[in-house]
Amino acid sequence: MRAILVDDERLALMQLRHMLEKMIGGVEVVGMYTNPSEVLESARELQPDVVFLDIHMPEINGLQLGSSLQQALPRTEIVFVTGYDQYAVNAFELYALDYVMKPIQQDRLHQTVKRLQHMLEKQENMEAGPVFVDMPPRVCCFNRISFQRPGQSPEPVKWRTSKAQELFAYMLHHREQFLARDTLAELLWPDFDGPRAAQQLYTTIYHIRQTLKNMGLEAVTIAGSGMEIGYTLSMGKARLDCEEWEEGVKALQALTEQNVQEHERMLGLYKGDYLGQLDYLWAENERERLRRIWLQQAERLSDFYAGQNSTEEAIRLYQRMQQLFPYEESGYFSLMKLFESQGNWNAVKELYALLLSKVGNDLESPISESITDWYNERSRQKA
């Protein structure tokens, strides 16, 4: 794959290039830039598969440059590389493929390259045309875990124990990664001594393998190391529904009257939070990241409807946003303005009271001044 590297430190660029080309392989660095102002024009000419982009640069914020790159080159993936973790949420809101912290670890960078390779293969398969035979099995993770065999509906999984379910979910969450035996044992059996925890882990791995076999999902495998000091879950040809959904959202073209139904369809494929019914704390970051992608897509679609004077459609989506994100002020505010434009002031007052209750009472935090000022000004006008 072809890559462009952007960092204001020349040494960091050279180190990253060495890791990608020599230590990991499969990557050709076609451009390196310490001046971010040169990147956009060069990227248009070079058409890279991926841009590795530092966020904290003196001349321009890397998030702004990443946004410009995505608009100019929607097929190019963005990987942010930085020493500042406070930018993580904003980076993923731009649909960045990955976010790698400095100092870069080879194993972590290798995971990123594997994801890139998978994305490129996916694009090539899509360009080759639809395939209707030999469809892969699917593991579904919206709300709860279920398995879907080709041509059939998703089936809930009957796990031998709750530990088997959580172990599979954790390994699926860290798919294609080596997980040390001690790490897994500490997560699931923290009160057991070493030998006893290891035996529980070994037995649970066996039960998971049997469950996969019984459900006809042999494509998903769990391989142990030679001395069984750890395990790796591999997806094989199986796919993950949340991963497919995210890829589908990223592939959407700019909203028009002609493709609005496809945007609606993708929004509807979000069947619930990632492992939402299982409520594992270690899944919370991914859960929130996917929720934010859904929220951004819903906001785009709602704004489009509002701009097309399709007020009822916009209200429908904002109400759905309010249900899924009861503490997100922007959804309430947009809905209040739509109701106000319809002359439905009672609905505005009810929403404002609900927002005060959610944010003020539940979170014990004042709502944004801009919303309060807007509401108070409209209230004076109505008096």
C-alpha cells in the first residue's frame, strides 16, 4: 500500500518510515512532509492509500488537515499518530481508521497495517462487483452476541457459562491479537490462584471452541501458543456486523435527494449499542466511538431534511437521537428550534424542561449558555 507521512519532526518521520517499510513491510512511503501546507496538494497528486498524520503541529492542527484530506480524497484512510491522547474522540469523529500513540510500538503499528490491508481488500472486492455465492458467516455484536450463517437470520448463542460469553466477547474485541494467558485469567478469575485460574481458562476456551463448532462458525478460530501461554482469536472469512456497518457508513457519498434512502438504510442498520446488553466496562470506549459515528450520521441526515423543509422527517430523527443520547444537548436544541419554527411552543417548553432535568439534575451540571439565552429570548418574545 502507498503511504504519506506527516510530522513536524524529521526524525519521527524517518523512524516511522523505517518501521513501516523495513520492520513491518507491505507499505511503500511515497511522501514525507514536515510542512503540513504542502500535504493536501501532494496527496491529490500521489493518491495514497493512507496518510499517517501527526495532530500536534505548530502551523496547523492535524485534525483540520485530516478533515481537508477526507473531503479531497474520500478513499484515502487517515491514521493519526500523536503523543496527546486528549484528541482521541475528535480523531475518531473524523472517521479516522486508527489512532496510534507515541512512542509508537511495533506490535501496535502492525495491527494498524493489518487493518489497512483488510480495508483495501474490502474496497477491491466491492469494485469487483457483488458476489452472491459463498457469503461469509457473520458475528453480530449490536446489543448482544449472535451468530449468522449464510442465508439465515442471526441466532442467539447458548453459552456454557457467563465466563465463556465474556471471554469470547473480550477475545473478539481484541481479534487477531495475541492475548497472554495471565491477562485473560486476571480479567475473568482475579480471585483464583495461578494454576486454578489457568485451568479455568483452558476449560472455558474448550467450551467456546465447542460452541463455535456447534453453531457452524468454524471460520472463527482460537489458536493457542506452543506452551499455551496465550491465545489469538482469528475471524477467518467471518465478518463482524459492526465493522461492516462502519465501513458502509464511511463509503456513503455526500447526501443528495437521490441517495438519501441509502443513508437512511445505513442509519437503520445500527441495531443497538456495541455489546450493549452485556455492559462490559472494557468495551465502553468502542461502544461510545460507534455511538458517536451513528450520532454524526443522524445529525447529517437530520440537517439535510431540515434544509429540504422536510421538517417532520428531521423531527423524527432528532427524537431518535434524543432517545439514544439523552444527555446530548445538541439534539434537544435542534429539536427545540424545529418545534419553534412550527409554532409549537408547548413542545419547546417541554423539551427545555426535560433538558434541565437530564443535565441539571442527573449530571448536576448547567446546560449551555447558548441554549439558555436562546430559550429566554424566545420566551420574552412569546410573553
